Amino acid sequence: QSALTQPPSASGSPGQSVTISCTGTRSDVGDYDYVSWYQQHPGKAPKLMIYEVSQRPSGVPDRFSGSKSGNTASLTVSGLQAEDAADYYCSSYTGSNNLVFGGGTKLTVL
Amino acid sequence: QVQLVEFGGGVVQPGESLRLSCAASGFSFSSYGMHWVRQAPGKGLEWVAFIRYDGNGNNKYYADSVKGRFTISRDNSKNTLYLQMNSLRPEDTAVYYCAKDPRSYITMVHVWGQGTLVTVSS
């Protein structure tokens, strides 16, 4: 199972919006709504930010939103804040009783 | 609240074995599927294995990279998840995370443990 494709880096200034893409195939992102996004700060465990494409767990700011079109999912962070600087990973169920992650995107707040 | 605590990481030589444990609390452990996910130093996340809520028979799934070498299991009476790792290779060096699925069958990773480091080196 190949990893989902994410840009290695993204950046934005405080207050701006940034969108991170996650491209898969018809066998994973394109066929299932079990797409999730995780935030990971250095030395810490990942944290769930978005699940089932666009759902936000309790406690996650509404500045974080998710969407999907075809084989590509997206995470948008609006009103960027310094604490949003982190690595972000997408994940999808594959239909073969596997999960697959993206390679990760390093978000820099300028 | 949900808590997952991993144990058992350490330094081993190539070809050796190691068993990781994960103690779960704060939820009905026997009702949920559980995952192991790993992260090599400086690299991204890699899904390793999943076990359904009851852990019976064929209800265990593995990444191709560990199939035949790693075995996931659980003891619902002890609220504990395990990962038996045999024939370890240097490329298995990683932080191993125990993680909870929000359902009894495989869908996604919902809650993560803090991770335990496994180093395979001669």
C-alpha cells in the first residue's frame, strides 16, 4: 500500500489561512470517508484534529476544517496562530483492512 | 479519560525478539479495535497492525512490512494490548504507538499513547 501524497512543507503568516492537500487513489481516499488528520509537535504523540473527512473532535478549534474531492482530501487552517506550527499527517482506510498515512507536511507560521 | 501507556521498548540486536505492551484505561477496552503505529526517527507515521475488539481468529491485520514477523494480540481481562516482534531488523527502529480505534472494526486512529522507542542495532 503506497503512502498518501502530501506536500513536504506549507507556510503562512499569523491570521492567514493555509490548506494542506492529501492525495490518494480510488481505493482509499476516493472510496471511503474514513479520512483523518493529525497534528504532531516535536517529541510529542500525534493528536487527532479531523476525522471522517470533516468532523472535528471536541476541543479542536473551529479554525481547523477538512474536506474531500475525488481522491484528494484537504485540511485548512484559518486564522493561523503560532501554536499551529507542527507536522500534519493525513490518513485513510484502504478497504483492504489497512490504514495508510501521508508522508507528512511541516507547517511553518512565518 | 482515555489513557494508553506503552511498555517494553529498548535496544535489541538484529534477529532478536521484543514484546511491547500497552495498558489501556478510561474506556471499555473490550469494545474497541486497537492499532499499533510506528514512526522511525525523523520520518513519518506508518501503520503497523490492527486487532478487532475480540481479537479472535482472522480479526488481525498487518502492514506488508511486518507480516509474518509481528503478531498483535490482546487480553481483554487485563485491558492490555501486545505486539510481539520477531526477527527484528534495523529498519524496525522506531517509536511504537499504541492507538485506539473509535469502533470495534478498523476505521482510523482516534487516541494515541505516548509511544515507546525500539532500537534495533548491532
